[in-house]
Amino acid sequence: MALSANDAFAASGRGGGRRRRHGRGRRGALSEINVTPMVDVMLVLLIVFMISAPLLTVGVPVELPKTEAGAIADQTEPLSVSISANGDLHIGEEAVTYASLSPRLIAMAQGKTDRPIFVRADGRAPYAPVAQVMAALSTSGFTSINLITDTGGPTSGQTPAQSPDR
């Protein structure tokens, strides 16, 4: 049986072969990292991010028109084109001209024309810029173009369960 240096020292001259009954003797301090404060900080950060994430919106603030259509299911990260009330165009929060809209979006989509594009037009915006943007996106090859609206607008009198051919 092998003895450690501390056991051999304790068994020799001091104490006459008696072992200490309290603790581990002189084996050194046990150093452990207390992770409880770190877990507390991470939980607080998680709560802060959960609360602040829905408040982060993409693009310039526009007043969306209200329709009876419901929300669509989330897909991949969409590109957002905003049209302000005076007809100004924005990709995300960056202002762009009509001529540079399609090349910028194709570059941002990295050539993937199946990437969804959300068109957010102010309800007070003229119809012509909205139609021109949607046509430019369509002729650029984008296949998933979505017009974003708010829910709760006037109803057409049809319930969602009814089909249009009834």
C-alpha cells in the first residue's frame, strides 16, 4: 500500500500514528469555480433579449394598410423593401433609387431568386411606385414576393372557412 506524502508525514513522529479525525488534513485547498453567478447573469441576458427582440423592426417606419389576410408562416431570412408615403424606396433601412433596386436585391440575395422578399408599402403611398417595385422584382426573377399588411382591416364578408367558389 502506497502512502502519500501527507499520510506518511501524519503517520510518523507527530501524533504517534493517529490519523486526524477532522477534515482531510493538509492536502491543500480545494478550488472550484462557483457557476451560480454566471448562470444568473446568463438568465438575465436571455430575458432581456427575449423582450427586446420583437421590438427590433426592419426598415423605415411605415403605416401598413389593414386587410383581412392573416400572417404567413416564417421562412428563411427575407429581404425587406419599404415604400414610404411619399414614394421613397428603402432596402432594410438604406435608401435606394428605383434604378438600383433590382441589382442591389440580386446582390443581397446572392443570386438566389427564390429568397422571399417582403414589400412594405405605406397605406398612403401612391399605387404607381408599389406596382413598379413589384413589377421590377418579378422581372428580376424573384418568385416569392410578399406584400406586407396589418390585420384587422375591413372585411369582404367572407369567412376564412368559406372557399371563393361557393
